[in-house]
Amino acid sequence: MLVTETLPIFIKEGQNKTFTMNSLLNDTSTSAANFNLTVEMTTNPLWFAVMSIPYLRTYPHECSEQLFSRLYGNMLSTYIMNSSPKIKKIFDEFNAKETPTNPLEANQELKTVLLEETPWLSSIKDEKEQMKQLAVFFNLNKMQRDLKKAQRDLVDRQNPDGSFSWFPGGNKDKTVSGHILAGFGKLDKMLKGQSDEFFTNQINKVISNSIDYLDKEYSDQLIEDRKTSVKLDLNDYTSYFYYRSYWTKKKEIPSELKKVLTTVAKSYAENFDDYSLYHQAMITTFLQRFGYKDLAKQCVATLKKSAKTTEENGMYWINNPYGWYWYQAPIETQAMLIEAFAEATPEDTKSVEEMKIWLLRNKQTESWGTTKSTTEAVYALLNYGKSWVDSEKGITMKLGETILDQNTQGAKTSEAGFFKKSYYWKDITPDKAKLEINKTSPGAAWGGMYRLYYENMDKIMAHNSSNVTIEKQLFVKTNEGSETKLREVTTSQPIHLGDIVVVRLVIKTDRDMEYIHLKDLRASGFEPVNVLSTYKWQNGAGYYESTKDAATHFFFSSLPKGVYTFEYQLKANNIGEFSDGITTFQNMYAPAMSAHTEGKHVTIVK
């Protein structure tokens, strides 16, 4: 059978790494035949961040945050296209289909299942359609039309008092109103003095009305709090100070609220650990902007103590989980922490670059998920730290004794930073098992080495990654009185014709995973007991099980970190010697993330 083995690649600025595909380096099989060896690298992942703006789904519901996100995306896209000829060229290239549309399409020869076989086909097609719309989204004429409509919709949505409701007709919402005001502030920063070209008189009026609404809302709240002698909810005021910190040049905050900040600024820093990570990012940023720079640096120092830095994921915080509250949003929190570090300690570019790595790693395997998260992530990536515009430069690659020139004939590359080089048949030699990469440019690069080879099924060796291991066992189901027992299949205790065989798959993962395809090939001497495709729940995980002619497929939309055991039944219906199939585990959105079991021999007797 044709076997695919993968080796993930990840490298950061200033690193020199050697990646070794041991299965090729130490290949001693006399029956294996190499078919393809591919080196693939995304050398400038910034474009994935830029392209994620139109990539996001358009919500079917007209919530105010979504209306703002549409406007945000259009303004930012127009600015990018007008200010960067290089990026414009990239989208022209995308139109010409020189750049792969998405990870699924870019790795067709590596995929172990056709899209039509997956139960989430509609979702994947939806992603494909979104990527097709990318070029249309970055069409200047269409962007201008969409921009005008988005502006009109947001202007119409604002309530007479300057507030926004989450949905039309709902109560005024301080959080949604503040998010939109801060969002315009972030756009203003990214537009770098060109906001007058994008902010119409109507949009400026929306901003002014939002400022007036929040000022009045919190001034009235302060009066009520003082009347009732209630202790101030500093979490609530934290949000206000953060939202307003973007617009103090346009209008100072009311004097009474300014007095509150003067009174509690030191308290914010002293009781910093009492706040959520999201609010800690807010506090650090607004303390810096309102002139409490020493306190802001103190907050950054506290944050660094609780941060974790790893080679693969960069700098991040373990206490940054998803939750039910609006501020329990890991992507948004990380983006705001980047903002806080970059503004309070601008000299610490190393931390900012490491934090950006975490954002990109999450986009690579999980997507940023929501419009709100994506706008925050793109803002942080484009606005802070080193420029990644030319990060595809400064990368050298050597495969064995061969220098991989990104511009050499036979290599597929583009200014978008996607590189691919393939070798076939006799050109695949053991010395090409080692890939040496040196990176001097900012940012990160990732990809994979992929080896495709033919091998007798029962001679395939197990291939596990650093993130997942998989094991397959066969048992014969027996009945002893009223009790059912499982007997492991061994050479001395073979399978008999008519036996019910239980296939046990044990998976160990060291991280949360999404969109996983588990494919278990079966020997031709077996027949599936269950032939109906259905959704199941087993051992703490939900999955879709699909039985096909040659294999049983399991599809997990979500697979949290842990150890899982899955079982299903087969019937021995033919006598003979058979090669039992391997079990393959693969991330549908990142094919370089895969593992498979070894091949085994199965004997079925009378």
C-alpha cells in the first residue's frame, strides 16, 4: 500500500535547525519503494493573518459587533491594498491560483481521505468558498461598495444616546459599545495618520456619540455608587478606562472619572493578581497611556512571571482558558497582552515576537474562530513588534547535500512565502532524510517533509509524532456462561472462522486537537459488523463513525488532550493469511500532523 509519513517543521528568527526523517535515513526494507519526497514551507505566515480578514464567516445574525467587524475588515483591506503594492501582487497571484487556496487543497497528494468521505463536508466546502471569495473581497471596487454599506449599517444601528445594543431592539450594552469604540481606536492606530481618508463624517459622529455615551454612563454610575457608598467595581471601570484611552486626544475623560483613576491607579498595580488576564492586559495598557508608566512596567514584570515560553508555541499564559464570560477569550487576551507589552515596554521586542508566535500557532491548527478574535489578532500582528513583510527572505534550506533555492527551477514558490520542492523515485536517497534550515529574518516559518512510499502492509513500521501516539490491538470476543470476555489474538491463539473480533484503538495526545480523521484499514478476511454510519459517543469523546469497503473511519471535530480507547467489531469471514491494515491518525487542516500504527499479519483458521 502507499504509505505517507510526515515530519513537522517549525523554526524562528535566529535559529539553525536540522530535521531528520528517520524512516528514510534508516530504511533497510527490501520491499519498500520510494514514490515521492516533498519539502513544503510557509516562509511568511503573516499573509495567513492578512488573508484571514475576509476568510471569516459572515454571521447570519445582524449583531452590532458583527456589523462593526465587517466595517473593520473593509477599512483594513482597503488600506492594505492601497498602501502595499507587494500585498496587492499577492492577491493578484491568488486570483491566478498560483497560491494554494487552503491547507486541504495545498496537500491533496498527502490526504488520506477524499473530501466527499468526511461528515463535515459542508463545513469544508464552506471554508473553500470563503477562500474563493478572498480575491473578490480584495477587489477595490467591491470593497468601496461594501465599505459604504457597512458604514451605513453601523450608523443606522447606533442608538440615539450613542450606545449600541447587541441586537436591534435590545438593551443598550456597555461592553458592545466599548468594543466598537476601542475597535475604531485600533483602526486609527493601524491607519497611521490616514484615518481621515477612511473615517467619514458619519463615522466620526459615531465615535463622538460613543464617547459621550460611555462618559455619561460611567459618570452617572459613579454618582450612584457614591450615594449608596458601594465600593467601586474596578473591573467595570477597567473596561471604561481602556476603551477611552484610545480617544483622550479627541476628548478628555470627565474630571470626576479622572480623579477616580488618580485614586485607584496604584491600587490596580498592587492588587494586579486579583484581576483576570484579560483585565490585566487592559490595566497595563491604560496605565501606560494615562501616564502611569512606572506602574505599567510593574504590571508587565508581574505578567512575565506567570508567562510560559516554549520552543514551539512561543510565549503564552496557561491561565488563559476559554470560558462563558466575554473576557474569557484566549485569542483576544493574547492580542491585548501583545498590545500591553509593546506599549509599556517597547524595548522588549523579544517578548512581543514570542507572543505573536502563539497567535500564529493557534491560527495554524485551530483557526481564530470568530470575527472579534480575528480583528484583535490581526491588529496585534500588524501593529506591534518587528515587521514581517519580508520575512520570507533570510531563509536558507539544505536537503542532504542539495541547496534548496526558493527561486530555483522546479520549486514552487511565490511572494506570499509558500515554497514547495518535490523529488520522485530514484532521486529519493537516504541523504535527503536530513533538512537543515537557517532563518535570520523576523517571524516564524513552518511546514513539513512528506515521504510517500509503497510497502507490503504487514511490513509497515509504526510512525508516531511528538504530539500523538496510536496503538492497535485485536481481541476475540468469547462467551463464558453469561459473561463476555476478550481474548487477545496471538500466534498461539489465532482467529477462527466466524469469530467476532474486537478492534481496540488506543490514542494518546498531549494537546487539544480539532478536526481529526482516524482511518483503520482492515484485512480482507474481515467483514464489518456495523455497516451504518452514525454519530457516537465513547470514552469521553464524540465522533462520527463511517464504515467503508476497506476501512472504518472516525471523525472527531474536537479531541481534547488525553488518552482514549475506541473499540468496534468485525467478523472473520474468510480463512487464510492476511495483512492487517494500519491505522492512520491525521489532522485534516494540518496534514503534517499525523501518525500511524505498524502493519501486522493476521491468520484466520477453521
